[in-house]
Amino acid sequence: MAAWAAIDAALNNPPAATREKLLQAGTGGNWLIQILGSVQFNQERGWYQEGRVRVESMSVASVKLKAQQPEVRLTACLDSSRTSLHYLATRKPVPVGPGNSGRSKVQAQLVFAPPNGQSEKIWFLVEQKDAGTC
């Protein structure tokens, strides 16, 4: 939940978004790279996301705590229907084509690892894949 909240915060204010803030909230791996790419894409165009993605439901798909790299996979239903893109300069909405309902099912992978330069481990959201609709 902390990683998803940090992602929203980064997309809501791209100029203030940092890799460190996302890492501290537990965003890592390939997912961190994708989020930083989205932040940069929006910043280059003068856009920001208004609103927050809500986690409507979440269930555990698998748990591997005794693996060398402990891992949990979750299935979640995310609702982004209350988010929209806006121009930073004018706060007006960015015109976009028709979308979907804003609700999507995702498969999320979390791993238990220490942040760079630290010894205490935390859970990192390292991958999120679309899994259809909720």
C-alpha cells in the first residue's frame, strides 16, 4: 500500500518525485524503472496526474518465505477512475481518447530485501502486470 501511495504522490507532482522517495516507500526493481519513466514522460510534457488510484481488493496468490529471495505475489483490483492527466501550467485536463472503466486487475510481485546501503530488509513492490479487469 505504501508503494502504491508513493507512486501516486510521484505522478501527482512529477517535479518533486525522486527515486529515493519511491525506494523508501518500497518501490523497486523493474516496477521502479517503469514508474520513473512515467514520471519523466509526464514531466517532459508538463503533465501531472490528479487524483489517487484506490486499491479495491487484494488477495494473496502465492507466498515463498523460505526461498533465498522471499517473495509474495498478490492479485489486486485497482480503481483509477478518479484520476486524470492535467497540464501543470494551466491545471486544465489533458485531452485523451476514450479509455476503460478505470478498474483493472493486476498481479503484483513483492520481494523482501534490504534497500541499497542498508541491512534492514523491507518489502519491495518490484513488478506489476496487468491481469485483465476486475
